[in-house]
Amino acid sequence: MVYNRADTEVAPMFELGFGKRPQEELYDLRSDPHYMTNIAAEPAHKNTRKHLHDRLMKILVEQNDPRVTENPPRFEHPPYAGPVPEEWKQENAKGVESLGTSR
């Protein structure tokens, strides 16, 4: 799939598997049980999107999710995002070594 991603028949499937996800996704599982058509941007679903967004934000705030309650959220900085600092690698190397290499 990776090597043939420019092929017109492969490109849509490549995008589904490896592309960036949109900010909002909404699917009508009665008519689209395989989640193939994102209807979030359709005006007819504006109220549903708002209801689900508000419900999600309420839960995230109640659970003290850092992505909502921190500014900036810790997940936007190393070691969670971007390059991992050498000192973090060194501090955590023992834990990784104890996991072993056998699978």
C-alpha cells in the first residue's frame, strides 16, 4: 500500500489507513456500518456535533484531562511530542532494558 499510494485505486485506502484524521468525525452507522463516509461537516448534523462536543468537553474537564485543563498541555512537548531529550532517554533507559528484547 505504501509503495502504491499514488495509484488512483490505492490512494483512498492509503488515506484512510495512514492519513491525518479530521478534527471531527461523525458516521451514520445505519447507512454506513463500515465508517466510510464522514458526515460531520454536513449542516444537517450541526446540532449532533455540538451536543457530542459539549458532552465530550464536560467529561474531559471532569476527569482533569491535561489536553483541556493545562495551557499548554504537557502532551505538546517532549517526551510526549517532538524529539525526546537525551536526559529523558538516559533516565528511562533502565526501565526499557528491564523489559528485555524477547517477544
